[in-house]
Amino acid sequence: MDEQIQAISQPIFAIAGREFNLNSTQQVSDVLFKELDLPHERLRKTKSGHFSTASDVLENLIEQDETGIAQKMLEYREMQKLKSTYVDSLPTMIHPLTGRLHTSLSQTGAATGRLSSSNPNLQNIPIRNEAGRQIRRGFVARPGWQFVAADYSQVELRILAHVSGDTGLVEAFRLDQDIHKATAAAVFSIPLEKVTFEQRRFAKAVNFGLIYGMGAFRLARDSEMTLGEAERFIEAYFKQFPGIQGYLEGTKRQAAEKGYVETLLGRRRYFEILHNPKSSANHNEKERARREAINHPIQGTAADIIKLAMVEIHKALQEGGYAAKMLLQIHDELIFEAPEAEVEAVRELVVRLMSNAYTLAVPLKVEASVGKSWYALKE
DNA sequence: CTCAATAGCGCG
DNA sequence: AAAGCGCGCTATTGAG
């Protein structure tokens, strides 16, 4: 990746006889969409009226783009992001006395009760693409120590199963089924072993979309379905998981009647927009508030639970006389650093306390891994 | 120079 | 435009 990153030091590109700065989305938009022979009537516009050059737009253009500029820009952007945000920036933030990076965690940064991380943000270190993932090679445990990482598996869907009481979802988690596969089998009315990769991928998108209050429009856009087909699919989904439909409706009703919704542990988020019938908010704002209300009890409960686990684990490490330290929380995941001799005990302790942090109608599954670097975590 | 808004994108 | 939630950081742009 070093070579790839070095290769982007020059952000000036020439195309259609003009030079422009690839960092300037406005320049790119003007040149790429107006001077090139691309159909630009149907393209998305930004707030300021320029054509959007967001990655999803460029990806859709690759096919028809004979110049190859769309592909080039995506590659350039990926490397530029990694270079500016991580490779160039993180080393400058190493503390001179400790030789380490120290983030600041805010307990009030997120409306749902999540923590947020800043200066630097260590909750968004790349992992999804291999080039970015290489950044994690830079995070290494001190000599003779190892990282122990433990994350909740599907914690938000498990919380949805609990708060909705949906029997199908609860059963699937109790049987420790592959939840997206089980969803696909249910909505397509086929046996588990007949579920294709595509069907599972689709069910996964729908499961996540629900947590965020997704509608038929988005579903249709992200799939090959028409709007009508997407509406029928969602209908079929709710028929299969009526508890989920009940949760969505109940949450909306509570937000309207009481003006707030809350997590299992009582953390509230207020929605004046939905409570006040004379609210001046427009339709879009109300729809957004509706989705926020749907999401809060789920995301917020997950945040409550991992915080309980963090308190318990801190206590247990202290009382057990461990040298191991809790380093970082990434929403559904905790990272520790432990001396070699403590690794197995810490791993066992962390998995146990995270799993038992709060009792739901379904098990809280925790997966752990160990390694000398953040890149090399295994198991 | 600082400040705010915007576009874009990294993560869960 | 906006049409799935929650964040923080970088670069550009335009303003004072």
C-alpha cells in the first residue's frame, strides 16, 4: 500500500483538455459530467447544485465511462482518505511521554448513548478493505503482551428480538442459527439449506435496514425490485415476523404519545417533533425523527449493555490483580492489552462478563480474538 | 488568519 | 432533495 499511497501525491488530473484538482468535487463534477459524453440529466445533485461525485454515483457510472476516470477517481479517493486521515495524521498524534496514541472518549457525544472517540477517532480505523486494513499493522501490543478483542455478535438484532418479542426471531437466536440465512429461509419460504448467497445477502440488508427504519423506496433502489415488489416483500417480511411490525408501530406510537422513547435501561431520547401535533417540522423532518425513534431503543440498549460490561470487567481486572488494561471500545467491541501469561484468563473473563452483562430473551453471543497487532487478531 | 458550511468517507 | 441509524476527520470553498 505504501507505493499506492505515494502514487497519489499529485492530485492534478488532465482530461478533456483541462486540468483539475481531484480533491475538488466541484471541479471534478464540472469536467466529468459536463464535458464528457455522459448522460447527466438524471444524475444526483448536491445541496449546492453541482453533480454529486459520491462513490455510489461513480460506481454506477463505471460501466458507461469510456475514459475510465470514474474508476480512477474511486481509487484515488480511497488512497487519499487513507493517507490524509490515518497514515499522515496518526503518527503526529503520538503522545511524546507515553509513545502511544490516546483518544478522547465522549460520554455525551451520541444521542443514543453511545460513546464517541476523537483526537484521534480510534473507532473508525479501516478494516473493510484490504488496503485500509493494513493501517491496523501499525497498532501493536507492547513486547511480551497481546491484544485481546471481544465483540458482541449481532447484538442489535438480538435486542430487536428481545424488545419485539418476535417468536421467529427469538427462536432463531436461541437455536444459534445464522440469522440472515434463517430470515431468508422464512421470507422466501424455503428450507435453510436451500438459501443462496444472494438471498442471504439480501435478507441481511433487510434485517439491518429494519433497525434503521428503512422503507420500500430504499429497498427497491438497492435491489432489482420495483417499488411495488419491494412493498410486497416488506409485507411478506412482516407477516413472517409480526412481532417486529408490532415493535415498529409501538415505538412510533410511544414517541407520538409520550414524546420520547427509551432503552431497556431507561435512557430516553425526546422527539418534540413527533409529540407536538402543531410542530412546524416538514414531512421529511418528521420521517427522519420517526426513524431515529425506531433506532434509539435498539442502538441505545446495545450501548447501555456494553457500558455495564465495561464497568464489570474493569472491576474484575482490578480485583483479580491483572496487569491487563482495557484500551478501547468500538460500540459492540472491547479491545484489551494483556501480558502473554494473562491472555487466556483475560479472554475467558471478558467473554463471560460481556455475555452476562444483561439478560435478554436470547443469549448474548461474544466472539474473541487474540494477536500481537490489531491486524493479526485470530480466532 | 479563523470560522462555518459542504461534500465525501472511514467505522459500528 | 430526501427517501436506513449513530459518529469524527479531511479537504474545499466562501466569508469576514
